[in-house]
Amino acid sequence: MPGLQLMDTTIRDGQQSLWATRMSLGDMLPILPKMDKVGYWAVEAWGGATFDTCLRFLDENPWERLRSIKAHMPNTDLAMLSRGQNLVGYKHYSKDIVNRFIACAKKDGIQVFRVFDALNDIRNVVDNAEAIKACGGWFEGAISYTVSPVHTLDGFLEYAQKLKDLGADSIAIKDMAGLLTPYRTERLVKAFNAEIGLPVHVHTHYVGGMAPMNIIKAAEAGAAICDTASAPLAFGNSHPAVETIVAALQESRYDTGYDLELLFEIAEYWEEVRKRGHYNRGVSSLTHMKVYSHQIPGGMMSNLMGQLEIQKATDRLDEVIREIPRVRAEVGFPPLVTPMSQIVGTQAVFNVLTGSRWSIVSKEMKDYLCGYYGKAPGPIDPAIYQKVVGNSEVLSPDVSPASLNTTTFDELAEEIGDLAKSEEDVLMYALFPNEARTFLSKHRATEKVEFLLENESSLTKEDDYVDINQIRELLKVVEESGVGEISVEEDGMRINVRMPGSVPAAVAPVAAAPVAAAAPVAAPAAAPAAAPAAAAHPANWVCVNAPMVGTFYAAPQPGAPAFVKVGDEVAAGETLCIVEAMKLMNEISAPEMGTIREICVEDSEPVEFGTPLFWIEPHGQAVAGEGA
């Protein structure tokens, strides 16, 4: 038994912190068998942002990714990070969804479930704990560590005891921002060992450079497990390098017993992946060193820089970094971990970019202030509270936020319909409806193409060349036209494109025609000679522009009625639409009372900064000849 056990974070938190979670499964698989030989306590392989980035950016099925990783690492326990009642999403899900999600994750290869709540509100962990214990997983209760006037050692111990009471198998100190210092680490670990008595797991990010020292002091204080990453995905916003820690502990009673040469061989592979993908190394700049002031976690810093790039405002990073602690203090000092890091960080971005603090507030921030995420750790600034919450319905402190979502799996299965072919498909839809629908639609269409190729193959000779792109185009025409089947013949070879389940068209002599003859059917319509000039709007109408780059949503959720339609009268401050940006749903409000005269954007359409969204005619200023 090694003196200190390590969990490897390379393919989850390491790449999330440094590479914005863009590592593909193909990059992982070749090296996993060697990682399986190291002897890690576990490899963190799933959870966090890996689930939604598979759908949003990588065109991968997150469930298939998990099964593939486990198949390549049969001898090592796999771990995942769950955001409590949020699972791997950004809002609360029902107990039914939590139970099924945890059970599916266990079935597909997860053994260790690290569960945290961004506010350390135990009510948001209960459902996860029960589901993990029910399926035989290892429940690691995590404390979101932060530094503020309202966070104390006694408070952390009290929360750890609540986790133990739920059946935790180990306690993790989750230092997502790299705020731990060596002697503070020693004090925490000793206190947890003395008062709680469960194995202590220290998770600390490198950021300001203290993480290796933290791990040494954690080992000396009696920590059982610590987190590290392979050197090419370590340092900076990530974790300490496993090679450094293994070498440092040799010839001590904390010796891990790991093969350093094997670790270097693995690191060389990851270095090639890093170079091939043009990814940056983890480095600690002066901005990182200031973490002890701004307290921004590594992953949040990476995402923040990416968000400012999208908004074309990278030159304002320093302003945003100064604004984040101010916003955090105003809303009760929540730990800066998902989703609170996104909520606070996005508010800081809005405050800086708009030049008017708290003039735009995300739905998530409003929900947090109303109590729908859990109890704020400290007092909320009364002026901010009144400005944002106003007369909105506030959740009673006696009501658990986790109890409010009662959507069942069966309801969601009926909603997604035939697109879902498995329990996992429905769960994917439950967590990320828009992304899952897009992903499943695309892959169901691919399955149709494969079906057609398999079933129509007898119509071609072995030497015939069939252009797959042409078949895909024809399939699109068949779907959109509803005719069921199209036949094209060239040089005596016929290609039949038919939707599965459709009735074959009667076979009739088809005159020989070049395949190109089908092009007019699939080709896009010719563009008009000239686009008409945009209609002039009355001088008194008010234009509501997009305050950010994002996606326009006319309704609060898919299938719900739109917030407004043309002709509606709206009050000042009334919600007109949502612009999704930075993973948050940002409500755009009417600047003044008036009537909606024009909606300029289609639902789910991307918008740039400054894109006109609505034209409003202010009340009392109607132009002659215009109806009300």
C-alpha cells in the first residue's frame, strides 16, 4: 500500500483547466492502457464540463466516451465530478433524473463519484448520495473551499460531518481556485482526520504555484489521496505534475511506489498531443499569482478569456478581474465554482462591457438571489437584492431547491420521442435539450444513410463508384419533400434513395439521364439579384440590440410560448427574450413601456453584439397613420 495515493486528472480536470475541454476521445485512447498500469487510486475521466462539450463541440456521445475509456482501463477505477443536484449541467434536475443518471454512469464504468455543491448546501447533495449508495459506488463528498469573511474552519467541519452522515466514503477538500496554502492545508487535513475520521482527499490547483507544497504538507498531515496531472497538462490553471510529486516523495514514508519512467513515457505521448493540437502549456503569470486576491479558479479563468474573445473584448480582462471580487461580495461570497463561477463571472463581464453595473442580469443570477440555487453563504447587498429581485417570487428558506423540479424521466422520454433510442439518450436530452436534440437528429440521419447504403447495395456492381455526398444530398431532398423515394440512373446504373419505412415507388422504365440532372432538385434556390433595402423605422421607435454575442431564444424553454409577439404591449423591465451566452440564459428586458412593432431575429438564431432584436414603439408617441 503506497504512503500517498494519487488520482490522475489529465483527461478531465487537467484538460478542462488548460484546453477548454476540447480533447477528443481519439487523443485519449492510445495511451490509456499505459495509464492503466501506473497504479493510480483512480483516474478522473468524466463529469464536469466533459459531458456538454462532447455534444457542443466534439460531436461525441459522452456515454460512448465513458464506455470506451473503461474498456481501455479495466484495472483502474474511474472517477467523475458531479455538481450535486446539477449533475453535469447548470441547473437543478429532479430526483428521478439524478437516480437514473448516477445508475447509468455506474453501469458504464464510474466507480468514484465526487459530489460537490457550489454553495456547500447539503440539501443539493442528498439525492446524489442516495443514488450512489444505492448502486454501490464510492461516494466522495466534496467541500467547495474558498476564503471569505463568512467561511471558517468550523463551518467546513460542520459541512463535512453532514456529508459523513449521508454516507460519504471519503471527504475531498476541493480547492478549485488554488487558494490553499501549505500550513492552511496541514491544519485542515489534521482537523478533518481528528473530527470526521474519513479518508481525506486533497484537490488543489497549481495557479499561484503553491500546490506541490500543499500536497507535501497534506501527506505529512495524513491525507490519503491527492490529485495530479501528467506534466504536459499540469501547472498554470491545472494541477501539480504527477512526475514532480512522485519524485518528491521517493525515499519517504509517503512514497507512491509509481514507476517514474512509465510516467515520463506517458507524458511524452501527451506532449505530442499538445503540440499537434497547438495547445498552450500551463504557466503561472502575474495574473495567476493574483489568485490570492481575485480568487478566480483556473477553469474559470480559461473560460473567462474565451468568453471575452467571443465578445471581442480581451483588452478588458483586467477590468473584469477587478470586478469579480466586488460582485462576489455583493451577492454573499459564494465559492467560485460551477455554476457560481459562471454566474458571478458573467455578471462581472456584463458590468464592465455595458458600463452600467447590474443593468443586465442573467436569469441564473436572479434565481440565485431568489434562493433557487440554495442558501447564500453570507449577506447579500440590500440595494443589489432590491434591484435584481424586486417583486419576484422568493423561495422560502424552509423549501429545498432540489424539491422544486419534479419532471420525470417518462415525461422527458415522451417529449424527445423517437429521437431517443436508449435511456442514455433521454438523459442526454434531460440535461441539455437543445444540444441533445441537435446531436441525436444528426446521428439518426447518419444511421438512415447507413441503412440506405446497406439495403440498396445490391443495386450496384462491385466496380461501381457511388458518390456518398450525392446520396446524402438526395436523402436530404427525400426528407424535405416527403416523396419517400427518388431514383437516379446513369450509364445503366440506378441509385434508389428511399427513407426507411416508406413504401417503394412502383418500378417503371426510367430514361437514362446523367446524375447531374438531379442537381436542380437538391441545389439551393438562386439568390435574388439584389436584397431589398431595409425598411425605415419611425424616428420615435426604440431599437433593442443584442448586448453580447450569443444565441437568441424567443421563449423561456423549447415548446413554451414566446415571451412577446408583435403587437404586444410591454412594461419597462419586462423580459423580451433570452440571449444565451457563456452557458447562461441572459434575459433581455424592455428599456421602456411600449408596443412590440417588430421582432428582427428568428428563434435559436446566433446574434452578434449590437444585432437589432426588437423595435418598440413607446407609449404616448404614436406616429400619425400607425395603428396601436
